[in-house]
Amino acid sequence: MNEIRQADGELAHLPKEAVNRLTASFARFLQFEVAAAAVLLLATVAALVLSNSPWAHHFLEAWETQVGFQIGTLHFVRSLRDWINDGLMTLFFFLVALELKRELVLGELKHPRVAALSIASALGGMVVPAGVYLALLWGQPGETGWGTVMATDTAFVLGCLALLGSRIPQSLRVFMLSLAIVDDLGAILVLAIGYSSDISWGALSVGILGLASVRIMALAGVRSTPVYLLVGCFVWLAVDVSGIHATVTGVILGLLTPARRWVSDERLYAILRQVVAHPARDEGSGNTRDRETLRVAEIAARETLSPVERLERALHPWVGFVIMPLFAISNAGLPLAFGDLNASVVVAVFVGFALGKPIGVFTFSWLAVRSGLAVRPLDLGWRLIAGGALLAGIGFTMALFIGNLAFGSELIDSAKLGIFLGSIFSAGAGLALLMWSTRRRALPEADLN
């Protein structure tokens, strides 16, 4: 009897293959947020080294290679760098919107007063640094680059928090993740409003019609991912032609993605109880009752996760380990010819991140709590919020993204240097303050007595 039970226990699991040993290790690796930040950092360093190497000219010119296609009278031709920035980065913003949707429906942000703290902090982290930047560059070259200092880099912030491990409470991670997501979406709105070219209302109307069709399909119960992918590509092309930056479609499509699952646990278990084993003998590949039951069970198991959760799991490795490093290596190149830099732009960007960001995040957080609009978790002290506010000054990815649109070729290197210096300072200062604020948590209990 025991042997039968043991055999049943072994059969209750999926079969193991040699490749599972590799995929299991890789899955554990993906659980650490610091991994994506480490890969992004390596790509950034590689871009800086190559852009100052004997192969710098070839490296920088490679990203300007023109690639594209033509549909009738419409020409979609742009550089490799632009395809990464406009095309692949749409998936990044789609993932950001999915994370926000999940937090709003299933996570911490579903509680209005908890969400208010992150929203207020993000608002302060956008308004104050932009104001500081404009105050420093009013009427000077580079004035239009105020949107560069508004965003927070989610990957690097979470990577820094991961370095602190159990020293910090989970509430700080949730707060910073929510802040960074709202911050990125705010930057996208600024991108759509402030850095879009002349609007083609006809193409924009076609894009809106495509978005409406996505919503209608969802309400009608269409669940085919390829169909949504096809419509999403159509919407992207229409918005791109309209003159609005096409990455906005990633945000809108992400927010339209359903966050509720189709199959409940009770229905799943009821379906699984109907599953019967296939006959031992080979009966061909006809539509037997067993096969139909297994097909239904397969669909039910998949649909117990909401579309938001499934897409997040599928996209996260690709965005974190492919798209973001590609973006970094194609955009972070900075020839270190300091004589050609505009010191005013460097200083304005640095001060916007290093001072404007933490002041804005902390002040607006304090005002939101004091006014009663928001609540602060008991284990999230003001020192921790101050440390997180400093980390919010890491604006690497989104800052480079907006900077490429806001600055001309004569000022972009100056902006990049300011972004690098501001992000390095913010990471160092934020980690130092958080390590000092949590030093007692890291000490053995005997040392605290």
C-alpha cells in the first residue's frame, strides 16, 4: 500500500527533464530584483566603455543604421536606436501599466488612502525637480528638457533595495515600487503632451477606434492572445503615424488588460475532478472524452491567473534581461569630451535629481499624511521615506528616454552626464541613509542589549 501511495505521489508532479535543472535555477535567479538591475548596469558600463574606445565611431554609427518597411504610401523607416526606443520600449511601458493595474485591483493600491501616499509622493517627485530645473535654465539652451528630471528608474531603485535585504520592511519596497510606477506613467503623459509632434487627427482617430475594439473584444469574452497582439500592433502603427509618441499605446493597452481571472478556484477544482486517465492502449488521436476533459482542464488551469498576471510573468524576463539592456547599450554611450559639454545643463539635471527629487517626494508625502489624505504604514518611518526619496533620484532609463526627445544633438551628452552623476549620487546617498537608519535591525539581538 505504501508503495502505491509513493507511486501516486510521484505521478502527481510533472515529469522532470534535464533542462528543468537549468530552468529551475534560472527561475530562482529571476526572483531577485537586483539581477535585472545588474544586467542593466553591465549594459550601461559596456556602452560607456565602447563609446570611448577605438571602436567608438563604429559602435555609435551602428545604432543609426536605417531599417524599416513600407505599407502603401506610408514609410516606416527609422534607425535601430529609434526602433528600440519607439518599438521595444512600448513593451516596457506595457509592463509598467500592467504592474500598476495589478496594484490598483489586487495589490496595495486598491486601498485609496494607501494609494494616495504613493501618488502624492510621485507627484512631488515630478513637479519639484521640474521646477528646480526650469529655475536654473529659464531662457537658456536646454530649457525644454525639464521632463528629463521627472522620472524614477524602477529597476535600479528595486535593485538598490534588494541589496539591503531584510534590513528594510516590505512596506518600503511596496511604497517605492508604487511611486516609481506612478512616476513613470506621469512621465509618459508628459511625453505624450510635451514632446509629441504635429498631431494627425485622422490617424489618431483610427488608433482610438483600435483601442475601443480591444475593450469591446474583452467585454465579448475574446481570450486569444494573438488576436490582441495583432490589434495592438495596428494601434501602435496608427498612433505612431498620428505624431503622438507610440509608446503611449503600451500604457493604454496595459491599463485595458483585465485584472480579474476568468476561472475561480472552485470551478478549477470541479473541472480537475472530471479529469480521467487516458487508456493504457493506443487509441489514436481522435476526440475522445478523455482528451476533451484534459483540454478543458488545461484552459481552466491557465485561466485561473488573470491576463494581467500571465502577461507580467511572460514579459518580465524579456523586458528586464533583453529590452532594458538593449535600450541602455544603444542610448547610454557618452564620449567623454568634457570641453564640448554645457555645464548649465549638467548642473540643472544633476540638481533636479539629487535635490529636487528627494525634496519633492518627502515634502508631498508629509503633506499627504498630515492633511489626512494618505496613511503611512506603521513600519514605514520618516527616515525610511527620506532614504527612499533619495533613491527616487535614480532616473536613468526614463531620463535617457525623455532626454533623447527633449535635447538636440548639441546638448544630449551634457544631459547624459547630468543623468549619470545625479543617479550615482542618489543611489549612494539613499543607500547610505537607509543603511544608517536600519543599522539596529541588522545587529544581533545580543548586541542591542
